Amino acid sequence: MAQEVDPSTGADGWEQADLLSFAAAPSAAPLAPEPPTESPTESPTEPATGCPQRLLILDTETTGLDPEQHRCIEVGAVLFDVPHRAVLSQISFLLPCDRNGAEPVNGIAPAVTQLPQPWRSALACFAAMLDAAELVVAHHAAFDRQWFGRGELPPIDKPWLCSMDDLRWPPERQLRSRPSVRDLALAYGVPVWAAHRALTDCIYLAQVFERCPELETLLLQGLEPRRLYRARLSYDERHRAREAGFRWNEPVSGAWSRRLSEREAASLGFPVVPVDELQERRSA
């Protein structure tokens, strides 16, 4: 049986009707206007008292481990707004060098650092980002901070926070006491697509902060004053110190030690002694 052709839809009956035909067709009765809704406020939450609002997340790549013999050849930085969980600006730049003993690790060829690029202008931008931040965050702050105030890098007089040593990540993330940036990113569902360059590590950390609902609490607790404690445990109980994040023989020789706030020390299930008190007793 032959199929009837509808002239309004085309030869085969399956083509879509012209949108202009809908515009030309008589419209139905107008709908009643919806009541106005309140627009959301720009600030999602009231800022936590005393919590820094803007962070400068930074990372460095260097030609070695000793700032007396080696130099910083790359800086990456992200200016991050805590209340909005938002990246405000980011930058990465190379500093010229003649040799790079860490090239197998960071993949930065000295010849690449010497190519024409506006690194002095980038330094000025970095200084402006630093000026806008209240707190500097690095994943190994003790390493990164020692390169500033040397060579071309400006000194940093802002407080520092170490996301590896100072932040106590929620136990449900099942992280080690001193997680790597990679493990931290994966624990928060952040895809890991590159490694060993300064800006990528900053981006990972910023994306972790974006997904961290308890970030304000972590920052405030991470800024609590800390001192070095030594665990008072028997040899058979050494696993308890290891599970609590204490490290053997570092920095205290022959002991399990870790930097803790008074609140953290009081919450442990085993006794600890401040290292400076031990030293005073030995010298007395």
C-alpha cells in the first residue's frame, strides 16, 4: 500500500517541521508569569573566623637538593580563593640555567630554560599573586621555601603551610600520614595526567581543595603551633608510632618523632614527650 505524503512535513513524512512554522503558528494562551526567585548570594558560606581566605599554592623544580650548590629553575603558582573554592589566577615560568643535574627527574633541559621568554615579567606577576595571598601552601614546604630569597626569587615573609606534614586528611580518604601529591589527588578523584613539573602539582592540589568540604577546618588545624614530639613506646609497640605518622630516626636519631600541636599530642593513644624537654634534661 502506498504511503500518503503529508505536504507539511516533506516527501517521506519523516523530516522535521520547519521551526519557522511554529513561530508563525497561532500561539496558545500565555502562561502566567512565574513568581520571582531570589538570586543566590555570591559568597557560598560565611568565612570561618581566622581562616585564610586566599592561598598561594606553589611548587618548584630545582637542579638538585642543596640550595647552596643548586638552583631553582621553575616556579608554578596558583592563587586560590577558599570561600568560593575557586582558582583566581595561575602562572608557571622557567629560570635560565646552564646545567640541570635533576633533568632525569623533572625533564627540564637547560637549553630550554635559555630560550627567549618573559621570565622577569613572570616574576613580577608572581610577586603580585604573592601579595594578594594570606598564606603560602606547598606540598613539601620545608623544601620549597628554602629557594626563595636566593638568586632571582624574592623572599617570602608570608606564613607557610605544608599540605603533606601539617594537614591531617580525613581518615575515610585512606591516605598515609604523609601522602604524595599523586595519592592525594587520586583519593579525591582528581585525574593524574602528568608529574614532576611545578604547575601540574599546584593544579592537583587546587583541585583537591575544590573538592574538600572541610577545607577551612583543615587549614585552621594545620596552622596550630607545632613542636617536635618523641613517642614513648616499647620496641614491640613501634607499629603504633608508625601508624600515627611518626618517623624513625628522622629528625631525632634513634627515636620515633613527629611535629604535633598540643591538641594532637593529647589525642594520641600513647605517651609522647617534647624533644626540647628531653634535650634540657640531658644537658642538666
